[in-house]
Amino acid sequence: MKEITAGMIRREKSARASALGEPLPPITHVGWGDEGHDFDTGDPIVPSEDTTSAYGEFLKKEIDNVEVNGNIVSILVTLLPDEGNDRNVSSCALYDEDGDIVAISNFRPKIKTEDDTFEMTWTEEH
């Protein structure tokens, strides 16, 4: 029996939306993680096809804002001053309302302090 991966779930949802007109579940949450990088070099890890969460996810919360401008969708996510302090933040993932991961970004680690707010805007053209 073949294992069903997160990538397969995303592709199936997208295919059903295109072929059958089924709506895609809205993106509702963001996950922040601190293991999206190689601990020796600091280089970002290429996400695996079967990734189901942000690497080293330590916080999952609702997204801040979604803007649609024609066929451009922008999603704002924020790590507030009282969240994730003293962590080397290096992974961020978006989830739909079903809890399935729809996008992930790993990057060089950035130490988070109580004086910092991290913002990331995900932009996609449809």
C-alpha cells in the first residue's frame, strides 16, 4: 500500500478544484519552527514532499490577514514580540482549515528576542 504524503493531499485538492470546481479550503493558520536549517552550516533545508508541519514547529496560530487583488493573493503572518523568544526561527508553514499544510518556507535562522516582530508575506498568483 502506498503511503499518502502531504504533497499528494495538496495536489489532490488542487486537481479536484480545477477538474470538479470544488472549492479549496481557505488558508487559516501559520506554523513557526526552529529546525528549518542545517545546524552546522545554517543553510535552509529543502522541504520534503511529505512534510506535514513547519520544521521544529513551536507555535501554530491564525493568520493575520489575507488580501486578494485580481489574481494575486497575499497572506500576512506575524510572530509577535511575546512569541518564540530565544529561538532560532527558520521555518514557516501555512495550513488550510482542514489542518493540511499548503506551503512551507525554510530560511537561514534568525534569533527571535522580545524586542522583535517577525512578519512574512506570502504572495501567490492564480
